[in-house]
Amino acid sequence: MDYDFSDIRAYIQVVENGGINAAASRLNVSKSQLSARVARLEGELHVKLLHRSPRGVALTDAGQRFYEHMRDVLARMQQAVDDVSGEESGQIVGSLRIAAPMTFGTAYLGPLLYAFMREHPALDLSLDLDDRYVDILSGGYDLGVRIGRLYDSSLMARRIAASRRVLVCSPEYAQRNGVPETIEDIRQHDCICYGSASVAPYWQFVPQEEGEAPRQIVVRGRVHLNNGESMRDAAIAGLGIAALPMFIAAPALRDHKLIELLPESPLTADTIYAVYPQTRYVSRAVRALIDTLVADFEHTPPWERDNLRGKPNTIDSIDLKSR
């Protein structure tokens, strides 16, 4: 039973990162060093854990069973550490590895997270910000932030806040082109679209009557972007109408660089979730951080509070050109 536990941890990282290359990059060690650790573990166990090929690695049956057992062992070890570490001081000891979308992470998650870290100086943090989909399990993350619908049933989720979405344009665009008075009028306007030009984008609106399906329209535009801040900046530049989450639009609305359109016909809202792996034990650090996020975001999120500062931004004072 005198196994090198660092070899076992190395194997767990290879499995959860989907291969030796990704795990070596994540752990900041050489691929040869990590491969040697796994090979040594296989030799000590007298069993093959991984099938290796130029395309990556795949678990053997024994490798899958060993991973599942050791994942639970690691969870119990983390529980033991949580139970005794910081017991006298009340501090949280350990590490957090978090994945979140770029804009939300920079503007709102980051400041709250850094304050949380100041309160817990024995806690280490690794924060990855990326608008692309991140696999929480294979990436070895303790916690992720997801905005929108959840599709991964292998994750646990807790609602952090609602994410209201708004239609916006610049005052200059409104003066030059007028503004839509109905949802159908949007079809006659230039729209700033999210994603590829090869896919017809559509916007979805809250149904007029309870029980009805959401209303949606296909929009057109000559500007297609894959980042919310870029879409906001394009709208400020007068290139068209954009559908943005309030956490991106709020500062520009407050500063009258953008105006909100059709507030009586709101877009369907997204939901912001904290997601984490389904393990038998959720670390004290993860539980405490989620509680902090919910406490600050759940009722009136900071971006909504930010938008309430100053006078409401309306189009009443703009001399609109009729279309």
C-alpha cells in the first residue's frame, strides 16, 4: 500500500483534463514527467489504466473503476482537510479553480471574488475567463459560472441571479433611423448579431399571455460579433440595434450612450448559475463562495443597481426621424 500519492493525483488530472498534454499544461509540468508518473502507477498496480494513441488517451475498464474510487477518496480527503483546517481561526484553507464568462467575470464576479479572497488569506485562486463553453469536469474546475440554459446533467447547479436582456441602440442611430414601435418593426432595422453570419440569428421575447410560447423573430444585420462588449461598442457607434444582457448594457445606459427600446415588450431573460461537479462532498470553499454570490446577486443584482443611478434613460427627449 506504499503508493506515491502524487502519482495517483497525476492520474486523476490526466483523466479529468482529457489527456496527458492538457493535464501537463494545467499542472505546469512536462508531458514526459506526467506520463512517467502514470506509467509508474500502472507498474505498482500491475494493471493498465489508459489506452494511449496519437489522438489521446482512453480509460481501460480498470482505469475507469480506479478513477471513480480515487475521485471519492480525494473528496473524502478534502472533507477531512475542511473539517480541521482553519478550525481555530475560522479561515477557509485550500484552493479554488473557477471558470466564468469573460465580461461577467471581469465586471462583476471578479470584484466580489477578490473581496472573498481578502477575507480568506489561506485560500488559493485560479480563475479562467473565457466566453467559450468550458467543460467543468474534464477541466478539473471546482466551480463554474454559466449564463443561459443548462444542458450538462452531470453538474449540480445553484441559481445566482436572473440576467435581464434589453434591446438598445445609440441616440444617434435613433435620430437617423427612428426606433421600432413593435417587435415586428425590428425586421426593418439594422441589427448587431451575435455569432456567425452563416447562421440566421433570432431574438426571443416574453409571451403576451401566460402559457403562450415565447415570441421570436429572425433579425438581419451586417455586423456579426461573438463578444457582448464588442456588440455594445458597435451599438454605441450607431451601427444598429443590439440585444444585450443588462450586466453589459447598464453602464452605457446610465451614461446615456445607449437607450433602451421596447421596454413594454421585454426579451426573455437568462439565468446565471453556479455549477459544480456532482461529488459526494462539496468543499467548504465552494459552498462559502456560492453563498456569497447568491447573497450579493440574487435580489437586485449590482448591474441593475448600477442602471438605477441617475435619471432614467428614455427616448422621449430625442427628435426621432419617422420611417
